Amino acid sequence: MRKHGLAVAGICVLLLAGTACSDTKADAGNGSGGQSTPGTSTSQSPGASTTPGDSTTPSQTAAASIAVVPATGASSVQPDKPVTVTTTAGKLAEVTLKDDDGDKVAGSFNTDKTQWTSTDHLKPGASYTVSGSAEGSDGGTVPISSTFKTLKATKSLKASVVPLNGETVGVALPIQIYWNNPVKDRAAVEKRLKVTTSVPVTGTWHWVNSKQVNYRPMNYWPAGTKVSVNIDTQGVNAGNNTWGTSSRKIAFSIGKSVVSNVNVKKHSMTVTINGKLARTIPITAGKDGFTTRSGVKVIMEKFTTKRMDAATIGIKPGDPNYYNISDVKWAQRVTSSGEFIHGAPWSAGSQGSANVSHGCVGMSLADAQWFFNQTLRGDPVTVTGTSRHMEPGNGWTDWNTTWAAYKKGSALS
């Protein structure tokens, strides 16, 4: 009986040993069995272990397993969503994301290089390719390859900008962005706008309407300031399936400070350059019925010679107030409605003593030429002494709004 018991025990040992060998073989044969998360693409080199409950210790090795979001073949991907590439073992060696034009999308790795995340928005209606490689803790290399498409926009969002890139402008010029289509989600768009200055400047964006947003400092720009504007709107969702299709950057400079003040009652204009009074000029302004507007105006355009036709302001030939002068010298526009500062030799006898113009500020040719040579587009001219005031939007009228009210025009205020 004792021998029989030992024999049974021996059979049990053999059975247990056989069971253990069977489990080991099953693990070794479980190759590229990585699971895919919805919305991701995964890849894994042969030999990686995916046995449930398996735990990897520092002394063990594993092949890199790659997950890409969005998944390969995905379409209608939102351009404002980040692209991520993640490895669960080892680290990412390199990752490149390109559109069908060959343009690269910027991105960055996390600290241990187990994830790469795009930092730029994508283009709508474009095809993208993700490529690169990862190194597993087993020393092996796994290639990264995935493609997807972004959604097509019903409408595009593009920007036109004042000032021009590289322009030197006056101290009162507001940055102005004009959109080709209305912006519904103003906050989303404004978040993608950035102004950088060479000296500290406090400023804010202000939405004029759904197709225009301006930026001005709390006070006039400091003379000599270097300004850059990043309109990073590619891939931004402006609402109503309107998506930014491009981004752009401009840089400009602020010239010397030229600040002018017109006193209509005293028929004079003072010009202060870099804080010092440079000249006091006798002027004539608008007569009764053509009162010059009071308020802060900004020089919008400059013409050495300008035709001025009263028909453009509704005065027809035959009217006693009609005029058509082909060669008005040193004309500088300060309102959209047609107020200029210019040379007016025909009113020389009234300059400094009476207001006889149709709303413009006139002066001698010599003073007009001197003033023209001092100013830049964007210099301020403040007019006082009349009961007629600047209408919002009649030119670059940003400085006629209080700072508190102007800040409220920001979608992020």
C-alpha cells in the first residue's frame, strides 16, 4: 500500500510539471496581440507580451506599442484637435506630421518621450501623414505610419491687416484685422491673436463688428516700439462651420511721436514732436453748415497731390458750394467721410482768423508741406472747439472711446 501511494504522488508531480510547461509555451507564442483603443491606430513589433495580468519589471524588456490619435484612415477630423502619438514601452525616437503640401506641423514630446502632441492647428480639408519610429525597451525599432483627413469647411476665415508688414507708423495707429467672413465665436478667434512689443505696452482687442477686430494700447504707442502680430487662426473654429485656413504674422515699427491739436475757435494747430512744441500753424476749418468734427482723428492716407470733388460728399455742380480742385497739395485724410488736412492757398486771408472751408483743415502751402513731412500714417490729430463730434467708424476712431469701454469690446473681457 505504501508503494502504491508513492506511485500516485509521482503521477501528480508529473501532471503539475506538465501543466507549468504548457502555460510557458502559451505565453511565448502570444505575439503582436496589442489591443486598439477606439479612435487610435496601434502597432507593435513581434514578440511583445500582452498576456492579461502580465507585469513588466525593470529587468524585463518589451517591444514598443504605438497608438496614434486620430486613427489611420479617419476623415472629418476637427482641425483644432491635437494629434497624439503614444508608446507604452520604450520611447519615441522621432515623429513627423505633414500635410499633403509637405508642410510640417509643430509638436513636442513629453519629458520621457513616451508621447508626442501636435501644437499647431491643422488645415481644414487636408490630408495628413504621421511618420517616425519608436524604440522599445527590448532595443527593437517600430516604424510609425498613419494617415487621416481633416473636415472640409463650409466657409474659410482669412485676415486682411492694417498696418502693412514692415511699415513704420504713427503713435496712434490701431491694429485692424478685417475678416473675409463673419466670426460667430469671437472668443475662440481672439485667443489665437497675439501682440508682442519690444517695450511693455498695455493693450486690448476690441471687436468693432463680426468682421473686424482692432487692437490699441491704453495710451499712444511709445515712440520707437517694435510690434509683432501673430494671427494664428489656421484651424480655428469661428462658428457656423467657418474655419481658419491660414495663419500670418506681421511686424511693424512706431516712428517718432507727432501729436497735433487743432483749436477751431482759435484757428490754430499746434504740432508737438517727441514731447516738444515744434510749430504753431494758423489754420482755417469748416464754416457754418460744414462744421469740422471734434474728436481724436488719426491720419489714414497721405497724398502729395489729391483731386477734391464736392460731388463725393453730395454737392452737385451748379450748387454755390460746389468745388472740383484737381491739385490739392499735401493732403492727409483723417475721416472716411472726407475731412483732410491740406494746403489751401485760396484761403490764405482767413487762416488764423476765420473758418471758411467745407470741413477740412486748411493752411499755407509751406506749413502744409512741413507738416506732411513730419507725419506718418497713424499719427493723431485732436480737434476741439466745435459742437459736432466724430461718429464711430468714421475713420480710425478708436481713441474716442474710453479705455474702460474699449476693454469691454474684447470677447475675453
